[in-house]
Amino acid sequence: MQLACAPSSAEGRIRDWSSAVFSFIDGGFVDDSRAVFIRMKIVLAYSGGLDTSVLLSWIKEKYSAEVIAFCADIGQEEETKGLRPKARKTGASDVYIDDLREEFATDFIFPMMQAGAIYEGQYFLGTSIARPLIAKRMVEIARKHRAQAIAHGATGKGNDQVRFELAAAALAPDLEMIAPWRDEDFRNQFAGRKEMIDYCVAKNIPVEASMKKPYSMDRNLLHISFEAGMLEDPWLDASAPKYKGMYKLSVSPEDAPHKPEYVTVDFEKGNCIAVNGRAMSPLKVMQALNRLGGKHGIGRVDIVENRFVGMKSRGVYETPGGAILHAAHRMMESITMDREVMHIRDSLIPKYSELVYNGFWYAPEREVLQALWLAMTRADVGTAFDVPGFGAGQTPLHLVCRCLQREPGEPEGDVLRAPGPQPPPGPRAATSGRGDQQIYGKLILIAPISVSYTHLT
């Protein structure tokens, strides 16, 4: 019997998986008098842009493999029409375009918001939290097609390579990971965008690309990020009027309405369940708060963060809905949460945020912390008033928090709300509890606070 894999210039980098077909051959289903050529299968994270279009074709050639293209809809609102035939024309053997927005909001954004996560005091982890979901779906597709590897287009100096690979290693340690930007042959062949565009022209790969991008973008349901290019100059003022066109999710503070808008955000067990008294799914909550926050210029930050891979990186972020949800949740917990529990919560937020940022979503330590937050938020039932305002050079988010708890004996599924959109004129007496006790009373406290999420230069 002869067994041969399709020739590849990447021998030794992919584990010998030919044993997977021995039983098939031994069962008599294959004529073992001739060589058997078996093609690798690789699942690629694919967007249809210049980089992943080049990757699809290059990986297919380099590994003599079938490449399955996967695009996740996680709220980036990019046009997916025509993506399937484009991937096929580029060389994909199969194409998946999956709507993961509801799962993203329910199983990833909301647990993170429940934990009050914020990295280095400013970053709401919009990119970080999306990668574990994308990797999870890639692993599921790999299992379905019995693929041997998954591939991504993250660069060798960014965090995403770590996030993808840690998630895949946790969910499917037997799968190989292909990262072309860490492959010297790939980097030598594609020194810049010109070489990538020339490659696409030579291979007749349909792409729309310019020679130079002023910055890179990554968008999803929680945020949009801008980095690299011109933003690597720390003296560049990204809030200057001439860069106004860069922002996609929010208006500038100067263009925000001068009239405040009152909105109620209802919580149960630490999760937002309604906006303005209307019950909503997590996806609808995020969409509604994104519209509101964007209208009032909320959620812009311009920061230099410490990457897991050992360098500092500047990022400009828009997180309008996430900024509102984070602040409203914290104000609500200032009433519902016991003092000592709250102090423990605050001590653990940096560690939890670091785990998410570094890609340890599926790590046992993150899951342990999540279980702790579930226990801490069992009494989080309330309503927060969000009042987006305006200011010269900044956009404060005024929170007037009103907590509504259940009376003893009331069913667990009920969430009590006081009537009317306006907060009452003054505070009422309240009883504070410890441990399993709750704070009782329909109206408990009005606590106005002003929090700015706008980077000031």
C-alpha cells in the first residue's frame, strides 16, 4: 500500500494526519495498490478584503489544501452581498457567512458587561471579546468538515493572533494553526500593499484596494476601533475637525444635541433587559443604546494601551452603547450591591479585563471569575436613568440612578419600575442589607453623577 499527501512546501509544519484514513483504507474502500492523495482542509477567517483574499489564494497554493472561507457577521454592518461568489472565485471550496450577532451580545458582551470589565480604565474590550466567538465558530466548522487546521490574518505584532490561537487551543488543541504573517516566506513575498495588489491582479482575484490606508479599522456590535497608519504619531489630534470623517458610530461632542434626553435602562441579575420600558433581547439593547450614545457623542476614547505581546499601541475607539451600559450598570450596583462585595468586585475587575484583553476567555480562571460575578449580581434588579448631555469639548454622561427592588414574596421574574420618564424630586429613605438581604422599597435613591468618556486633548 502507498499513501501520499498532496505535495506542499510547508512539510513539517502541519502534523502528519494521514493516519486518519487508515481505517478507511483497511476497510477495503480504497484500492491500496495505488497512491492515495488526500488534500488538507483549512478553515480561514475571511472578510473579502485585500489581506484575506491574498491569504485564501496563498494558503491554498502553499499547502495544496481545500480552503473553507468563514465570515462572521458580528455587527460590523459591512456589505456581505457578493462575498460568497467572490470567495469561490478566489479559490474557496466552501463558504460560510454566519449571523452571530445575537450570540455575540448574549454570550459574550453581556457577561463582560455584567463583570464591569474595562481595560486600563478606558478600553471597553470591543475587539478582544469578538475573537473568542469567531474562533469558536471556526472550530465548529473545522469539526464539521474534518479539517486539520484553521488560519487567520492577524499580524505578528498584534494581540489578535494570541486571542485566536488561545481560543482554538482551548476548544480544539488538536487543530493546527496557520498564521501567514508569521511565515517568513509570506512576509518576503508581500512586503507591502503594492505586492498584494499585484498578486491579486496576476491571480485575477477581485478586490478593491488602494495603495495606502491612513489607518486600519475593526467594527462590530460593541465598537469600532482605529489604529496604525497616521495614528501612530502620538502628536496627531484625532479629534481635530479635519478627521471628523473617520468616526462612524458617533457625532463629535460639538455636534451633539444641546438638549438632554432621558432614557431608562432596566436590569435584572446584572443584565440589561429593557430600554425605555420595552423588553429587548441583548442584540436589540446594544443596537438601541448605540443609536442613543452615537447621537449624543458618547463613548469616544483615544488611548495608548499596553499590548499582551509586549508593546504599546495607540487606539481610537467608539463604544457608544457600551459606554452607556457600563456606566448605568455600575450606578445601579452602587445601590443594590453590598459594600464589601463591591470592594471585592472592584479589586477583580482589572484581572478579569486583563484576561479578556489577552485572549483567555475560555481559560478556567476567567470562568471562575464569571461564576463569582453571577453570584454577586443575583440582587441586581433596577432601573437607571441615562441622561446624555453636552459640554464644550466634552460629552458628559449624566446618570440619575433609580433602583427598584422586589418586595418580599414578589415573584422573581417581575421587575418593578416607577411610572413616568422623569426622576422624582428628591431621595427617599432606604434600608441597606448585607449578604442575602435585599434593599427594599419602590423608590430608593436618586444619585446624579457626571462621567466623561471623551478623550480631552
